[in-house]
Amino acid sequence: MPPNRRHQGIGTKPPKVDNVLSTVLRIWTYMAGEKKRFIAIVSLVVISSLLSLIGPYLLGRAVDAVIADPMTKTLIVMVSILLFVYVMHAIATWLQNYWMIGLAQDTVYLIRNHLFSHLQRLPILFFQKRQQGDLMSRLTNDIENISRTLNSAVIQFTTSVLTIAGTIGMMIWLSPILTLLTLTIVPIMYFGMKWITKRTSIFFKQQQKQLGDMNGYAEEMFSGHQIIKMYSQEQRVMEEFAQQNKSLREASYWAQTYSGFIPKLMNMLNNVSFAIIVGAGGLLALNGLVSIGVIVTFTTYSRQFTRPLNDLANQYNMILSAVAGAERVFQIIDEQEESSRDKTVSVPEKVRGDVTFESVDFSYDEGQPILKNISFHASQGETIALVGPTGAGKTTIISLLSRFYDHDQGKILVDGADIQTIDREQIRKQMGVVLQDSMLFHKTIRENIRYGRLDATDDEVEKVAKAAHAHEFIMKLPEGYETILDSDGKGISHGQRQLLSIARAMLADPALLILDEATSSIDTVTEMKIKDAIDTLMEGRTSFVIAHRLNTIRNADCILVLHNGEIIEKGSHRELMNRRGYYADLVQAQVSDAKVTSNM
């Protein structure tokens, strides 16, 4: 079970992750809350390492005892002690692995939670510039890489270091000459390892990057599969995926190939060391400088010395792979969250809905203005329609009001309070949104409607569903309100998804309402059904309507005509038609298109 604890400031430093040590230290900040368990694990590692060193020594003593006196009681004692040592070593090893698995899972639990929570606080612009598949890869594959490394590499790495140090100490104590001969292979190991790991580090990073890119591409293709089939682009998509897959294969091939050199090199050097000990030890034994038992002990220690070096090499490769994944995770965690200004104004739980834009300028990228000198006022209960060509700035105005972005110049006021002095969550709670493309979740219909207000009762959910004319089709579904929708609401028609979205907005009971052509893509019969519901929803609320079909906004209190980020006309439908300007031309163009279409 995950630990029930809170870590303050975990994972927030160092700010830049550009090498193995700093990344390992940063991962440690997530483990710091389990110091006692970690100390217990390290203690068991030390004990098991000491026991692994005692075993070969006792084996050598037993051999010498047999040579000196085959029937000696010393042999029985030595064998008994040796058996006890091996049993205790097995128990200590099992316990340290058991506890380390728990510690590793608790650590990645915290990292995964931290990353996911941080993603929720990042600005909309961040997600617009990132592939969803790449973010998913960081949340799953990269963190799982960390998990695998913590599960095995931490203990093995510590054990290997202790075993190497202890083995060298025991070897020097038994025979400095044989020790010196055995250590002649260390420089070869060092330079060989340095040459290999320098290359594996690069390829493991490329491997993780290519994996994220391929996941991002696959997610994008799955989301757009209907468009792909519509334009018969399956072959091109397969070719592009094959190229992505080829890049991943090449990066993985070279990462695994270079890392595969390590065990081969270590095995070769291990055999060389064994030959040196047997040859030199035999000469020393003939001259009475060492006993046969010492040679047996040394051959065991030589294996015990080179095996940890081999393990260290393999663990280092695993660590490099985990570090590559951890760097990608921490890159996201280091992304700046939505600017959090100190809240200086507390708005009431229910605002009136007066909205004012005063000379507002905004640009996504410096030097490329999107909105210029936007000024208008919406009184409580008024409907403001935003019209204009694609890219005119309609959606951007709504995004600024929702504080998805902060404007560069001017002021945006809600009930007279500067919106930048109001907490983002507080202002968003006052808003209801019905978009052209409704977003529904893989949950029941009841839960999707209740998303507008989580504390709503079942009766309240059904009441708004009836008001939105959604109750009738809901009751025809197999499980009614308990019907689980497919991902993104697939399984019901687009019009039905819109009805659920409208019901959700009704349940939220917002002071500010945003409608992005909510009745578009809905058949005429369905549109007539929800017209009264939309009117009821807008009553008494300040509504902002992004209009594509101009005949739907004739009754708006004020129509803002935007072009190239500026308001070029402002007024009611009648006023703008009488002015015979840009808006009147747009209306006339749509009327003409409608006549042509109807005559076809």
C-alpha cells in the first residue's frame, strides 16, 4: 500500500537535471520520507555482504583442515558454520529485496503523483505545444524505468561496492602477492567500461526520446483515424510509423549492443584472473608461501571480485536508462506552472456577471499580437456574441476571460475586480462551457452530467437532463443514467453528446456562460428541442457566444465583430445591419450561400 504521508517540497531541486549524480540525488528527495526503512535495507545489505565474504574464507579453512586431518572435528565445525552462514545470507538477501521492492514502489508512486499533479497546474499553452503521447510515455514508460531500476539496481549496486571493497581487503590479508596479480586486470576493466558507458549513455537517452516520439505519433494517428481513412492516407501513415519505429529500433539496437559488450569483457577478464591465480598460486604453494586452502579461497574471491564488477557494469547501464527517463520526467516537473499571483480580492460565491475589457492586448509570442486594444462591457444577464473570420481572436477573448492565459496590457474586470487579482479556480467556478465538440469521459452518463457540480443529487442530475431534453434518449439506453460511455463519448451521436454537455452546464448553474456554437452539428429537430433549454440556461446569466452561423445571434444584446485581433464593429444585429459594414456583408454572404445550397 502507498504510504500515507505528505512530502513538502519533494522533487523541487536541483532545478536542472543534466547528469547522473544530480538526477540520482533528486530521486532521493522522494525517498527521504522512508529513511528508517532505507537504513534497515542498507544494514541488511551490509550483513549479507559480510556473510558472502565469510563463506569463501571458511571454505578455504575447511580445505586446509581436510588436508591436515581428514577426520578432524574442525571440518565438521567449519561445515556447520558454513551452512549457517549461507542460510543467514539467503534470509538477509530475501528480506532486503522484499523491503526494497516496497520502498521502490512507494517512491515511484510519489513521483507519478507529483508529475500528474504538476501536469494539472501547467498552462494550456504547454499542452498545445506537446504531443499527448509523449506526455503519456513520460508518465508511464519513463517512471516504470525508474521503478525497475530502484527494485533491483540500488541493492545490487550497494552490494557490489561492499563486496568489491571487502573482497580486496580479505585478499590483501591472505596474500598481498596474489592480490596484486589479480588486480592487474582492473585498469583494463576501467578503460573498457569508460569507453562503453560513454556511448551507452548517449544511446539510452536517444532510445527514451524516440520511444516518446513514437508514442506521441501513434496517439495522434489513433485519435485521427477517421480522417486518415477518409483521405485514404493509411499507406503514408504506415510509412511514417515505420520510420519512427526504425529510429527507435536503431537507438535501442546500439544501446543494447554497446551495453552487451560489458558482460563479454567482464567474463573474459574473469577467466584471465582465474588463470593468473591458479598459475601463480600453484607456484607459491609449491614454495610453501600459501596453503591450498588459500588458493581455493582466492579463486572464489576472484570470482566474487569480478562478478560485482560485471554487475556494476550492468547496473550502470540500467541506471543510465533510468536516468534518461527521470530526466524526461523532471523536465516536465520543472516546467513553470500557471502564474500564481497572490489573491487580493475575494469574490462572492456567486458573482453577478458584469464583465469589462479595458484596452486589452495579448500575444502568444512576443512581437506577434493576437488581440489589440479590445474594449467592451457586458452587464449582468446580457448576451455578447463574438463573430469574425478564423483567427480573428474570438476564442482568445474567451481564453483570457477563463484565465487560460494572462493578458499583456489593459484590464479585465469581473464585477469591478481585476481578474488577475482573483484566484483562477475561483473565477472558473463561475463559468459554464458548452463547446462545439463536447468532451465526455469514460464514465456513466450520470457522472458525466454531475461533472458540472460534483455534490449534485441524482434528482438534480435528472432534472437538468429533462430541461436539456436529454432524459428521453438517456432512458432508451440499456442502463439509462448508469450507461457507461465509451472514450470521449463515442457510442452516442454528436447531437446527444451536445445535449449532455448542455445539461452539465445547467447543473453547474454558472454566472458566466460560454457557448461555442453549441447547436452546430445538430439536426434541425434536435436544435428545436434544445432552443428553449438554451434560452432558459442563458436567462439571468452573462453569456458569451462564439457564432459561426450568424442567424443564431440575432437577439444578442451586443455583437462584437473581430478582424485581425481588433473589434472593427460593435452593436446589435439591427444596428450593424443598418450600418451596412463588414457584419452586414458576412450576413449577406451566408444568406446567399444558404439559398444556393437549398436550390441544389
